[in-house]
Amino acid sequence: QLVESGGGLVQAGGSLRLSCAASGRTDSSYAMGWFRQASGKTREFVAAINWSGTSTYYADSVKGRFTISRDNAKNTLYLQMSSLKPEDTAVYYCVTGVGYGYWGQGTQVTISS
């Protein structure tokens, strides 16, 4: 099970930190990542991190502004988002498992201009 939290409404230029608590089969054995889906748009990759936390990957649109990290002792994934833009508005999903087969329920992030 994956449970996201930390979403909300912030002004452009602000920051938010998303968290994703993993339990059950969704433990620290897998890579984890974040996807997002804006209203009326297709779901898109945001960031990913390997199981040990030593390698990270980002979409070009968030590189330099977002930081993905994980705490395997707490089975928790994070996404620190800074310099937020209105185009970052979306539902953010935590993913893990083989082929990202496990998804959380999502958390809404809204950035006002």
C-alpha cells in the first residue's frame, strides 16, 4: 500500500514536500517514483530513485527544482518541490514495484499564480 500526503495550495515560487508511506509488498526492495496528472492531460513521469537511493532521475520540466529522496528505515519516499509554477498543478502519484505496478491514491498539488 502507498499513501501520499503533503499536497496543498501554494503560491507560485513556493515550496511543498510530498511524502509517500509504503507498506506491505511495497517495501524498500524496489525503485520508487513520482508521476503526476494535470486535469485534461496524460499522466507524466516526474522523478524516480533506485532502491538504495544512490541514483535519481528527473523529468526535464522539474530538474533543478524538485528533489526525490527516500528513507528506507521509514519506508517513506519524498519529493521536495521548490520554485513551484502554476504548470506544476496536478495530482501527484507515488509508484513502486516491478514495472511501477503499485500506485498510491494521489495527492492534489495546486499552484496559484
